[in-house]
Amino acid sequence: MKTYFTSDTHFGHAGILSSRMNKPRPFASIEAHDEALIAAWNNRVRPDDEVWHLGDFAYGASAAHCRAVFARLNGRKHLIRGNHDASRTTSLPWYSQHERAEPVVEGRRLVLDHYAQRTWNGLHKGALHLYGHSHGSLPGCGQSLDVGVDCWDWRPVRLAEILEAMAADAARAGAPAVVAALAEAA
């Protein structure tokens, strides 16, 4: 079993493609968007894998559309509720639902939240913070990173990839102690 992280899929949200968005998604239609995200998810995630979705699963979609998309996605799915996760999302058969979670994955303590935080529980003890909501508009900071689909080619991401990105962020910021700790962990 592998563990993946993702956020802000916004299934059914035609507005996510609009030029009004800070970073409009590059799909011809919301149907093409949804199909591309489903394919990207299922190309990585196997039925017995675990996926932590850090919020905003869908927006503006019907409950029936949400159920149909959810049923097509591989994996045992956990939800960290986001600001757009209405009952059409929370009523889906998630394995678990949380406002925030602190799982240990591959020996690493994580703090999962829909929103980016400047500080979090366990920060000074090596806990890593994963978030969504910002659609790639907030840079990572060595121990905190956006796992939203906008940042990861529309697909869920593994912890090893996250650690590599965090190490690169720390190196750009000139934080050698963080770089060394993340390189050792990877």
C-alpha cells in the first residue's frame, strides 16, 4: 500500500477554468478537466492505496456528479474538509473525515490541513505541514508545502516527491539545516 496526498480537485467547477482565476486551469471544458484529473489519479493510485484529500473535492457540482466521480477514483480516501466541501462532498463514503489530521506516514509526522499555516503542531520536532487552498500561489518553506493538483500536474503526490520539493525549496531559501534534514529523510 502506498500513500498519496492531493487537494483542490474542484470537480464540476467550471469557474476554475475562467480567466478570472489567478491561474486558470488549461482545459477546454469542465468535463475535460474532470476526466483528466480522474485519469491522472487512477494512473498513480491503486485500489488498495491510501489518499489524503486536503479539501475542495468539488464545487458547484451536483451530488450525483460528486458520487459518480468519487466512485471512479481508486484508493481508500480520507478527507480534510476545505471551504468548498458542502454536504455533496461530506456525504460521500470517505474512509475518514477531519478538520485537520496528524498521521504518521513512512515514519514522518505530518500535519494535514486545507489551509497553509506559518506554524503548526510539532514544527520544531520535525513535523511537516501539507496544505491546499492556495492553488500554487504560496511558495513552500522547507517544511510546509502545497499538495494541490495545480502544483503537481493534476495528480496525487507521494511523500518522497514532497520531500524532494521541500529540500529544493529550503535550498533556494538558503536553509542548510533544513536541507540536510530533508535529504536525510528522503
